[in-house]
Amino acid sequence: MESYISSLLIRMDHVCERMKILTRTRVLKKEDMERIDYHLTQIMRILNECA
């Protein structure tokens, strides 16, 4: 289980870094930003339910 959690955290970090790089090099479409926001909201909802 520990390695699975580590894997998830690494992927989340990768998402954050990728987002930083993309926003420095180009403008994301509104639709893309809304999709990202939706999925982040879902992730936060799940994490809050576990708390």
C-alpha cells in the first residue's frame, strides 16, 4: 500500500509541475482549464470524505 500511495503522490507532483510548465509556455483553453478544475475538485472531494 505504501508504494501505491507514493506512486500517487509522484503522479500528483508530476501534474503540478506539468501545469506550471504549460502555463509558462502557453495559454490553456478555457475548456481545458474547466476540465482540470473539475477533476481536481473531484479529487479534493474524495480526500475530504476520507478525512
